[in-house]
Amino acid sequence: MAGFKELKGQGHSPTLFMAFLYFDISFMVWTMLGPLSTEISESLALNGHIITASEKASLLSLPIFAGAILRIVLGFAVDKIGAKKTALYSQTIVIISLLLAYFIGKDITYNQLLIVAIGLGFAGASFAVALPQAGQWYPPKLQGVVLGIAGAGNIGVVIDFIFAPKIAEVYGWQSVFAVAAFMAIIVFISYLFLVKDAPDSIYKKHPKKLKDYGKLLQDKDSWWFCLFYAVSFGGFVGFAAYMKVYLINTYSIDMNSFGIEVLDESNVKVIAGYFAALCIFAGAILRPIGGNIADKIGGIKSLYFFYGIVSILTLISATVKLPFFISIFILFLIMANLGMANGAVFQLVAQRFAKDIGIMTGIIGCAGGLGGTVLIKTLGWSKGLFDNYTVGFLIFTVVIIIAITGISLVKTRWRTTWGVYAGGRI
């Protein structure tokens, strides 16, 4: 596509690649409790703690929640000390958290896991670092594809669901934390030597004070973007973190019919991880495609289409008991469109808040993480109260419809005000 070809000869390719890789490994770490949730629950049970549906949802949502809040903190740090230093400090905390979980191992308690989960939140906050790090080097007309490439690092969660259950089955769940720590250390060293902050000749820094956050939050467009990203990224990360639990709870019997006569419990967990990875892969890999589509036809039209498809599919998932493979196909399409919507949202953000992209990435990224937290808790609440996920899917459908309505309310004003001078299509 033309947008990708135009990247040649512009910006700083090593920085763009490392922004992607840093976010990739960070996203893998951020969501790793999801594919390990069943194994960790069994380990806790052996230690006398039978984890409830609510506790499991809390454990899965805590890294997402912590990452959401920390995105504001790291976004502020990017403006103050630069994206590179911020990334290195944050990665250090992540590595310590991973090693802590590994060395405590199977003797870990639920409360200790909650502490580790908060540490993993720093990995989720990498979003507020990776996108500004990459975006600083490129002009407005390429922000959709550039931020899409950097943001496609959320493919890291696919690595989780493919490999984590199998590693846990063979070597124990704590070994997954050791592997993740090793990968995080490699990224730390590579980032140290390959990444450069954009010079003043390309990107003029505008360090922000705390009061500047307040000023940006007084801008109603900030809140609209928070809503849109809470739906797209919140939906993506929420479903990603909870998908293995959802598939096992809903389709564990169906997963015993793959031409294999008998599947034991561990095989079911691994297969659930594989199918979850397939669905999550769609959303991760298509994020830059969504950004590129938004560059071509405008972010507003793109969001209409992506949100519209998701609202129809989540309504179907809520109201119809689908066969396993049809449900997987529906989930695949849901994640694909949410991933593309992520790229489209930030194609608009980069034009509306070009001078404040660091701080706005933190604010809007926080909203996305909070959206994911609420979705995980909603699905867990729906399962615990009604023994199914119908209400959880219906609530998410309503939220998407509200977001579509919001686009209709702002599109004319955006196109006739800042859109005129944005430098790209909105």
C-alpha cells in the first residue's frame, strides 16, 4: 500500500522497529496472566486458595488497570525526560516483577500475584512510550501507518496464547515468567543501543506541566477520543485477556471433537490457547492496516465501518448460541475490526493533538486500558451472576452503539475546524 512505501527514506527505521518490538514484548508480558489463568488457579488451589470467578477476573484485570493509570505517568515522563529513558526505566521494573514471580514459583500466594500484576502494568504502559517514540520521527500524513506499525506490537499477546500454555504444561507456569524475563532483558539491551529520540530539527519538544493535563482534559475532544479508544482498545485487550477463560468455560466440551478421541484437561487448555491466539492475531496484525485505511479514507469513515461490524457481531454472540467453529470465526472478525479501529483512532489523535501526542497518548491510552478492565470485570460478573456471558456481550454492544452515536455528533465540527488544517484526511 502507498502509505507503507512512503516510509522509505523517512524517519528512523531502527527506532520504528524497536518501538514495535518493545511494545510487542511488553504487550506479551502485560497480558500473560490471561493464558496462564487456569494453570495459576490450579496452583493456588493446591496451596489451599480456591479462586472464585470474581477473584480470577480481578487478577486478570489488575495489570490492565495498572497499565491504564501508568500510561498517564509514563506519558508525562516522555515529555519530561524523553521516550528512550522512560522506556528503559519502565522495562527495569517489568523485569524485576517477572523474576519475582519466577523465583517465588508455585508457592506464590494470591496477594503476591496481585503485586506482580501491578508490576506487569508497567509493560502495558509501554504504549504511552512506543507510539510517541515512533511518531516523533514522521510527518502528519504518515501518522496512521507509523502509529499502526508501532501499535501492532500488541501481537505480543498472540505469542502468549501460542506458547505459554505449552511451556506451562511441560515445565510449569513459573517457567513462562523466566522466559518472558529473558526476552525483556534482550529488548532492554537492544533498545539501549538502537533507539534514538527525534532531534529538535524534526520534532520540537513541548514539555508539559501537571496543569497542562488539566487543560487538555478540558478539551471535549479529549473525552471523545477516550471513549472511542476505550471501545476499540478496551475491547481488544479485554477480550484478549479473558478469551481463554471464555473459551474453556463456554466450549470445553466442544473442544473434545477435533478428530482426537480423548483430550485431557491440559490438552483442552492448550487448544483453547491456540484458538484464542488465532483471534487475537487478527486484531494485532491488522492495526497498521486500519491506520493506513484511515489515512486513505479518513478516520471517521473508518470508525463507522469498524464499529458497525463489531456491534453486529457482539450482538450475535450475545443472543445466539453458536457452534464452536462459527463462534471462533465471529471472535476472529470482532478482534480484526477492533484492531483496525485502534489504528483509525490514533490516525485522528495524531492530527488533532500533534503537539501534545506524548501526553495525549498517555491519557487516551489510559482510557483504553480502563475500558479493557471494565470489560473483563463485566464478563466475569456476567458469568458469576448468570452463569453465561450474554449480559456481558450485550453491555459491550450498547457501549459500541454509544461510540457510533458520538462519531455522528462530532464529525461535522471536526471536519470544519481542526480537520481543515490537520495535514491528513479525517
